[in-house]
Amino acid sequence: AAIFSPSVARAAASTAKDWSYIGTWLRSIYSNSSGSSSRSRPPSFERNPETLKALLALAAANEAADDHREQLFRVEQAALDEIHASEKDREERRRKQQQGGEEGQEIDPDILASDLLSALEANLTKDGAAALDAMASVAVELGVAYPTPEVLGSKFVELQGRALELEDGLERVDLLRRYLDRESARAEAFLAELQRSAIFTLPPDLSRQNLELQRLIKSTSSRLPELTQQVLSLEKTVGLPNVTVEDVRADEKAYLDLLARKKDLDAQVRAFAGLPPDVEAARAELEALRAELRDATERRDENFEKLVERESPVKTRR
């Protein structure tokens, strides 16, 4: 025997109630839309939860639209009744004023204003009537209760300013969109280049290299305690040198002095760069250079004496 579940029974009853409501609503819709009895029935369709959900939403929207239309009709009817009552009251006052006009009664300002407006509207030209209708339409669209040319002009200027702001915003948005398109295309090209480039492709023997590195790490890790023990034994046997900061500073100063001495010696050695490596040959070449220097010095002195004698004035004897 099937186990009775209250929740399942409630869900089934609610679903049956919803389908009954949908059936009644569809029959009312089709009966109102078609006068033929053969077409007043709704078409057959699959009854599933999705269809029920969609039809319930459609029925709710239809009822909301009917309520809105009914409210709008009542408002329009009330407005028409008010207009008819106002017209009837105005006609009654006009009739009473016409009957009592001969007795010197005061003129009703509302009736006078209505008559003036009616006379003005009746005597407007075609262009004037069109302009008045256009002004009234613009006032309704702009939501202006008491339209004047100044108010309508200011509204037009305000709308023009908003239109310019919107155009400027559209241009900025379009510029941003073009920039995003360029950046997106550049990013896609860079991604395609990365996918095609061999630089960012993993080498085929990467797994083998990984295995070799793992073996090396394991072997080194296994030898690490042994190496640590050897270092400790060497420290105990030999001992570590006791080096201080002052020792390092003194060694650095001595090293810098040696560098300066080396530069001086290099400068002295460069003076003998052209001499041969043999000592005797170098001495012979040095003596030859000294002889050439003496000859050049003697020639210079002789030439100087000749120049002095030639340029000196000759003294005449008395």
C-alpha cells in the first residue's frame, strides 16, 4: 500500500487548483476573443510544471493589465463626468445670465472667460490653430501646467543642454569602447603568440629532468649528515681562524697599497716599452739613443749660434 504524505497531498491539491484556475481563465479569454463555438475552446498543450508556471505568470500579468485598464477607464469616466457637469453648470449659468441680462445683473467671469476662449479658438487661422495645438502638445510632453513662451523656451534650452551632455557622454563611451576593442585585440594577439611560441612550450624531456633532479636532491640529502660530520671533525682538528674586522681592514689597506705600488711600477716599466728583452741589447740601444741625443743637441747649439751671428748687427771700426 502507498504511504500517505500530507505534504504531497497538499502540493497535488494546490497544483490541481492552479490548473483549474488556468483552464477557467483560458476559456474566458478564448470565449471573449471568438464568437464561434468551435474556436472558443483553448488548444491542447502539454501540462507540466514549467507550462503551469508560465501560464500563472501570464494570467497574473493579464489581470494586472485589466485592473490598470479598469482604473484608467474609471478615471477617464470620472473626468468626463466632471467635464459634462461643468459644461452643464456653465450652460445653466449662461442661460440664467441671458434671462437676467435685461435686469442689469453682473456678468459671470467664468462664463465670460469661456466665451472669450471659445471665440478666440473659433476665429484662429489655420496656422494659429496649428501653433496652438503644437504649443499645447509641447506643454503636455514637457509636463508644464501653465505654459508660456518663456517657460517653454527655458525647457527647450535645458533639453538641448541635456542632449549635448548625452552626446558628449556617448562620444566618451564610444572612445572607451574603441580603446577596449584595441586592448582586447592586442591581448588576444599576445595570447595567440604565447600559444604558438616555442619559448613558452615545455621541453619534451622535462619529466626526465625532473626525475634526475629529484634523484640528485635525494642523494645530496642522504650525504648531508655525513658532510656535516666531516666539517665538525675538521673544525675540532684544525680549528677555525680567528679573524676580526680590524684584521680584514688591515688586509684591505695593504691590498690597496700594493695596487698603488703596482700602478707606479707599471708607469715606470712603460717608459722602457720599446727596448728589447736582452739586457746587453737594451744597453746598446740605449747608448745609441744617447749618442743620437748628443748629436741632436750639438746640431741645435750650432744652429742657434749661427742664427745669433746672422741676426746680430755688424759693428763698424772707427
